[in-house]
Amino acid sequence: MNNDQTKPEKTRKSHKPVYPDYISLEMLDAVIKSGKDPITMMAEMKKALMERVLEAELDQHLSHAKHEPSQDGNYRNGHGKKSVLMDDGTVEISTPRDRNGEFEPILLPKRQRHFKGFDDKIISMYGMGMSTRDIAAHLHEMYAIEVSHEFIANITDAVLDEVKTWQMRPLDAIYPVLYLDAMVVKVRDGKQIINKSLYIAMGINMEGNKEILGLWLAGSEGAKFWLSVLNELKNRGVKDILIACCDGLSGFPEAINATFPQTTVQLCIVHMIRNSLKFVSYKDYKAVTVDLKQIYGAASEEQALEALLDFQAKWASKYPMISQSWQRHWQEIIPFLQYPEFIKRAIYTTNIIEASNRQVRKVIKTKGSFPNDDAVYKIVFLALQKAQKKWTIPIREWQLALNQFCIFFPNRVQI
């Protein structure tokens, strides 16, 4: 034997953790043949997989496998026990430790006793309007998991950071259409429950897609507060709004034009009709509705004004407030009459934003009141995010509308 012959070098094992990405047929056969409850078996498999991943992470941290010498004097130091909340119940995990106490697992960080998937389940239930007590009862019934209301509240509080980031995000420079609306919510203030106005702004961007621009909460709906909302939108990058659709709140048009002087203000015709019909007795309801339609359904401003005068002559003696209201807001009512039908449909009513508000009301209708402002922001934000997932296509005939905007607003819109 040649003594000069060198021995083959020992191949060192790789210490990178290997995460299984499949379940073999043999594993599934074992579950079936074992006779055990499949749910129990899946929990056991999940536990075994997690412990294996944690061991692989420790290998990587120490830079040597089990029973191999250490380069820096740091070795394994036994295992601890941790109860982890998962989608299918509580699982007790054996967690490896190192002697120096430096090991920080990625899969299951220290002091974390639940998985993100579990958090997402709680946040989803909260976003559907379930209270913390309802969620705790549901988890106990479905998964035999005992969790405190404080635990659930802490998980949902993580949404607030997302709300703040979303609320401060930069916006587009131009929105062809902006919808502004508010709804009333009940919020606890000390020992009493008060009404607060939740302000919502929605824009139609240049691609024709709906976009919630922000949420604001205030003591009551007023033009002064709307002015602060519009200033915030401007500070976040909005330079121009072609048409702003809003309700008939006193001072609203002035607040809009104080921030965006070139913006055309269009009052919501549906709001005008609803406010008008408040004064009408049941026996006159149908006739007044038909006559009002002659006004907002006119083909031109001249025809609309003629219809308004006819309405006044017929109904002013019985319902004087209706014709007075339409005359007072006339300059904010008539802008939509100059546009073609496909633009009229988009701007003569705030129904687009009210459709979103209906989604919000579905969620908050089970709430007698909210404990604080943060609770309002959390649940409304989650409801709107859920609704926004369905907004996958532009509004109807948007390209035609955009071409018309270029004609009506030259030098302000360019395709």
C-alpha cells in the first residue's frame, strides 16, 4: 500500500435547514392504516414538522449538526416546552435551546405563542363584525381553545399600524371624480355614548378604478371639517379634482372650491330627492316623484329650469320647501346635465360610495356602540379592504368618459 496516497477528504454535511414541501403517499397511507382520527394525525404531523424545522434552524445557527464539534463553544442545551395556538387547536411544541441563549427561531420567535394564520383568522372574524367575546366563544366551540379578550384585542390592534400607513400613503395627482360622504356611528366617550360622523372619501382614478382615499372621525358632519379633509388630500399629493360629488350640506361647495378652485361641484341628486320627499304626504308621493324626475331627467339646463318652474307653480302652495331647496342649490345641481349619459351615470349620485357604505353598515349594525375611535377605524378599514377586493374592473364605459373629460377639461386631462 502506498503511504503517500492521500485519504479522501471527508465531506461535511450541509447545515442549511431543509423544509419539506410535500406530504408523501406513504405518509398519507400511514394515516389511513393507523385507524386514528385524521384530524389528530394531522395535528401530530404538524407538530413533528415544526419541531424538525426548529431543529434545522438551530443547526444553521450553531453552524454544526448534532454531535459535531462547535467552533465557538456554543452547543445545544436541551429543549423547552411551548404551547402554540394554531388553526386546529393548541399544540405543545418541544423547542430546542442553545447554551448561550442566542438562538432566535424564525418559524416560532421567542414569546410568540400563535401562528400568523391564527392571527389572520381572528382579524377576519373581527372584520365581519364579531366582538372579541363572540370570537373567544367561537374559538372555544370550534377548536377548544381558551383565549382572553385582551389577547384578541392585542391581535386586532396590529391593524391600527396598517391603518396609519394606509391613511398617510401618497395619492395620485389627479382624480377625475371624487365622492365625499359621511355616516353616523356611536362611540363611547367616558361614561356616555355619543354620535360621531365617519367621513369617507372615494376617488375614481385615471384608470377608472374606485379607490378609498381615507377615513376620518369627528364629532359631527360639517363643512369646516370637510375642509380639513380636502387639505389633507392635497398635502398627500392630489393636485386636481375635476368633479366632486357630495350631499347638500351647507357650506360644502365653498369648502371644496377653497381647496380646489377649479373643481366642479355636483350635488347628489338622490340626496336632493330624498330630502324633498321628506316633506311629502303619502297620497302625493308618487305624483311629486314623477314631477321631480322631469327636472333631473331633462336633456338640458333650459328644460330642467322650465320643469322646476312648472313644479313650483303646481306644488309651491302645498310644499314650498321643495322648490326653494332646488332653487337654492341650482348651480350645484345642474353641472351633470351638460355631460353625455355615461358621465351622468357616474356623477349625478353618490351611490358608488354609498354602495361601499352599505358594506360597512352590514359589519357595524351588530355593534350597539364602539368602545373608542380606534375600534371604529379597525373594523371599518377591514370592511372596506374586503369590499375593495371586488373592485377589479373600471366603471362602465370609462374610456368614453375619459375622452369626454379631455374635451370638457382641456389642459387638465391628458390621455
